[in-house]
Amino acid sequence: MKPIASRDNPVFKSLRILARGSSRGDDPLAILEGVHLCAACLDAGLVPVQVVVGRSSFAHPEVATILARLPSLLTARAGYVFEDELYDTVSGVVQGVALLFVIEIPQVAVPTRVHVASVFLDRVQDPGNVGSILRSAAAAGVADVYASRECAGLWSSKVVRAGMGAHFQLRLFAGVDLVALRANTVIACLATSSHAPISIYETDLREPCVWMFGHEGRGLDDALMRDAIEVHIPQPGGGESLNVAAAAAVCFFEQVRQRTQAD
């Protein structure tokens, strides 16, 4: 692997630009940081286009295991060892193992018809919330996630870190016109609302559905709420509402519970 010690190196400059890129995830490339995410990438059958290791982590046994799984041609042509100061400049992780992959974001055509368990994210803007929802969705066996243009980028670094590998278990569709897609959805669409008369625990969730979650402050677009099945999550302790990621987890796993009992 090639050593890099200068801030003037074009590889360092391009990586720094990518690391500081748009939170909307407009770049066709994404950064994965840490042993867990890099291993998840390889487990999914994806090969990075670039590998970077911090000098102090080069001899780390977990890093060695990851590097051993990569084609030698890749590490020879696009493998780099950054001096720690340079690595810290592009890293978003504090005190982690200094390993990152640059990958090409998987491109999947948006279906014209929604008929499998899915999630619609409408203007959910906090990357931590988006990543947590992806992680819960993957754990609950949801197939597809569709995000509106105004959402935090599904492949932005903060979302990827919060997702903890969920990205490689889901089909992800960014920048989607959710209202248009909703018109071609042939399964039930559900939304949470504190004003809904029926609770999530009184709702039959055994069949595949689309869960729709909206902006942290403004909620779902009115056009998406129209004709949706509205449910509330009981909060005996009070409070105006739940965090959107917490609400999503409750919804997903109440559905898992009902399906498990039905089986």
C-alpha cells in the first residue's frame, strides 16, 4: 500500500472533499469507516474502489484481517496508508480503528409499484434518526426504504455510521417522489399520529405494509397522510410525541411480535 504524508497529495485532497461532501448524499461515492462497516461491505459481496488505513492502525489485527480479504491488485493500486494526522482530517470517527473504504453507491432502479414491506421517509433530516430507522428496519426484516429528496442522504457518512451495516441488508432508494410512488402502492400505508383513535397494538399488522415517517417537526406531507391508516403509540407517561427513530422501532417490532404470535 502506498504511504501518503503530504496534504498536497491529490488522493488526500479528493478524499477530504468527499468526506466533507453534501449531507444529501449526491456524490456517487460513499465512505465507510471502521472494521465493522468495512467487513459488512465485504460480506455483502461489494469491493471498495479505495482503501485507506491510518499509520497507527496498519498493524492492527482486525485491519490485517480485512486487508487479507481484498484483492492484492486493489491494495497495490488503490490502497493507501495515511499518516495519522492526515487520516484524522478526513475521519468522522473519534478514537476508532483507522480504516476506511470508499465505495461506489449501489444503484437500483426505483420500482414503479410497491407491493412488499417498505418504509417511506419524508423529509427526515437528522442523519442519526435516518440511520437508526434503517438499522431497525433491517433487523425487523423490512425489504425496501424510499427517501424523499429532502431527507438526509442515505449514504452520507453520519447515516452510514448510525446504520451499523444495515445499508447492506436493504434496498435503498434516494430522492424519490413519495407522493407519486404512493399512488402506485398496492399494500396498506400506515402513519403514526398522536390524534389517531386506534393504537398500534389494536391494529392488525400481520400483512406487509408501508410504514411512513415524516419530518421531525412537521410530520408527513398532507398528500401522504391522505387515506393512510393512522395509529397512535400509547404513551402512559405523557409527552407530546416520540422521537421518529424510536417510533419507527416500536412500529416495526410490534409488527414482528404479531407475526411471530400468528406463526
